[in-house]
Amino acid sequence: MKEKPVENFNAMNLAAQQNSGFPSQTNGKPANLPPKFWDEATQTVKLQELIDDYNSMAIRDENLIETHNRNMPESYDKYQINIPNELLDRDEELFKQFYEHGFTNDQAQFVYDLANERVIPVLDQLTVNFEAQKQLSKLINYFGGQERFDEVSRQLAAWAKQNLSTEVYDALGSTAEGVIALYKMMSSNEPILSKDNGYEGELSEQTLRKMMEDPRYWRDKDSAYINKITRGFEKLYPEK
């Protein structure tokens, strides 16, 4: 049944205000009521504007909910995620939580992208620090303690500055084996010459230094190539 139009809107307005429970200020305006809903001339609440504004917000909220639900996958295993890093993978338990908390596919992708941007670099740095600490421990044990290693490090740095390029020194000094090879090079005044078919020409300190300038050593960190150079230094400077 269609309701009969209200003939006296102002009368309805006043009656509604009396029954609304709004706390009033001394000038008649309800406390916390936005000014746009208050008519100073009639000292009444603009009910129609208030109702229209409420309906507008309700429709907007309904549209947002509808759009969100439309972007939700049918089930947790339907998320289409671009895995941005090999250290990350599809985690079914995580996808279940995404689904239970109403994550759209875009929101789930954002979580993965954020992990790649903020978390992975931290893990990488932790890995680097751990490996550096492991290499340092090897050297401290090899040289018989921290104090002795500190002294050797100062000697190596001064010697390498005079005898090696920066690239070669940085590459060789990045591993415990490389530092030990540097120490053997520094400690010997006369390299031991020998023949080895695995090297170009005569095996010598000069030959090995030349090999260390190869990008496979200082840039690519080719493990087979590095081991070959290390074995060469071991042949030249065997431990006594």
C-alpha cells in the first residue's frame, strides 16, 4: 500500500526531533550534528537532507561490498598469484587465511609483492651476515685467535695495496680460502715454479694473478675456476 504523503513536513520534523533523543545545545542545535543538517532559520534538523545523505552512504557501501565480493575467488585454491621471488612459493595454508579474511586476488598479490620488497632483502642480508661470520670464524681458527688474525689482516691489506688490483683483492678476500691464499702469497718471497697441464704455460704466482683478473673469478664467482686458482696457490705455497 502506497503511503499517504505527509502534508506538513515541518510538523513531522519537529515531532521527530522531539522523539529523536538528540542531546541539544543551548541554541537548539543537537550536539554533534553537522551544520549542513541544521536550519538556523527554523531551528530544525534538515531531516530530508539527513535521510538522503544516509541513503547515499548506504548505497555506496553496498556497491563496495558487491565489488569486493565480485573480485573474490570462488575458493582459496583459485588465487592467481604471480610469485615475485624464488624464495617465495604458493602456500595453501596462507591462501586459506586470505580467503577466510576476505582478501581479493589483488590484495593477496599485494601481500606477496610487499614480502618481496621488504622481507626478502632482510633475509638476504641475514644470509650474507651469517656467511661472513662463518668465513671469519674459519680464519680466526686458522690463524690461532682474533688478535693474530687482526694483525695478519692489517699486513694483508698493506701488502695487497702494493701488489694486487682492487678487484682481485676484493674477490680473493671474500672467502676464508682466498684470504689464506693471500697470506701464503705474502709470506713467500720466491714462488715455487712447477709444470701443471691444467694451467696456461708455467705455474707461477704471476700466472695465478693473471687468472684472478678473469671475470669468472672476481665477478661470476665461478666455483670451479676459483678452486683451480686455489689449488694453484696450494701447489706454490704448501704449508710447512
